[in-house]
Amino acid sequence: MRKIELKKYWQTIEQIEFRGWDFSYMKNRWEQEGLPWSYSNLVREYLSSEMNLLDMGTGGGELLLTFNHPYSKTSVTEGWLPNYQLLQKQLQPKGVTIAFVDERDQLEFPNDSFDIVLNSHASYDPKEVRRVLKPGGVFITQQVGDQNGQILSEKLCTNLQPKIKDWSLEIVQKELVEENFDIMFAKEYFPYQYFYDMEGLIYYVQRIPWEYPEFTVETHFNQLIEIQKELLNKGFIYNRQHRFIVIGKVMN
């Protein structure tokens, strides 16, 4: 395939519809190492049906719904407008409280509103989390660390990915302790990630602009050509992720 035709084909991948946090297109196109903990199982250990629950950065609500928590006791926040509009259509009519958050991470809820706050890969202000939690309330957060995706970022463009400084397990634990949290559980891990075709890699990078800002097939076509050569030679493209999880309880 000539380069001009290849570019046009890869640009069609950018146009594939993406809703919520659905990566079903990636089936058989990638492989991700599992984590040595289960976020969902840990949530279920602490969550009970009578609790008032806040799920921060819920995306399309896909993960939240697996917990089968009563809608009337569930609140969510979301900062990406397409997902927020999706939540208004799908969850709000069921009785879930929905709030939009911007980059300030201010939570539009009264003090001591929740028994448990969940946060999977979303930004947050620890002071705000502490404010909306009741005494004895639990905060469970799984985060993407500052070393996430650096290998792929360097292949695309060495200065493509601005990183949050010192976003690691150690820093997050310190912040929560300062806000009167008792750390109940904490782990950090660096799982591998393999991409097996260019379609999957382009789809993935395009869908997480906060991780790979300013990426398009047009602007990074030359880098993609080099990545394709590596893929044809090795059969995969290797990347490394960075994850950590913390569970904290507000001390009375």
C-alpha cells in the first residue's frame, strides 16, 4: 500500500465512534498484563447497599454498573462532555445523581455526603474528597502513574506527553495522610502492554488525548511509519503502564 493510501486508511481509524469507556474494538488487537490486585473485588469488600456512593470520573458508567448499587444512593461525576451527556440519557432517568466537574476538581456536594468515594483513573482534590466523606468514610482510588506509557510516547514523539510531576503511590499516600486518612491498603505495579496491529495502536492513542495530546495520523505519520516497521519486524509493539491503588479511611 502506498503511503498516501496508508495515511488515508489510518485516518479512517480516527473516525471510529467511541462511546463511554468501551474498548471492544481492541479485542485481539492488544494484550494487557493484569494487575496483582482487583479494583472491583476491593470495592466489593467495602461497599454495602445502604451506603451513599460517589463514583468520580465514572466515564460511561460501565464499571459502576457492575457493582449493582441502588441508583437512589449513587452519585457520579464526569468531566468529559460526551460522557456527561451519555450519563444524562442513561443513568439520570434511573435516579442516579450526576454532576459535571471541571479541571478544578471541585465537588458540588455538601460536606459529609458519602460513606464511600470511588475513583478509577480520574483526577481529584484530596481536600474535596475528605470534605464530602463522612467520618469513617472510605476512599478507594486506582490511578495512572507518571511513568505510564513513556515507551510509546517516545516512539511517537519524545515531547508528546507532558507528565504530572511525582504522581506515584508514595505521593498520593502522603497527601491522604495529610488530610486525616488512615491508609488501609496500597500497592503499585508496572504492567506490560502489547499492540499487535497498527489499527489497534492508532485507535488506542486517539482515544486517550490526555495521555497522548496533539496526536493525529496527519501530524505523526512519519513516527507511525517507523512504528509499523518495528511491528512488522517483531510482531508487536511493547509499551509499559504504571498503576497504583490506595484505600484510605477518614479517621474520626
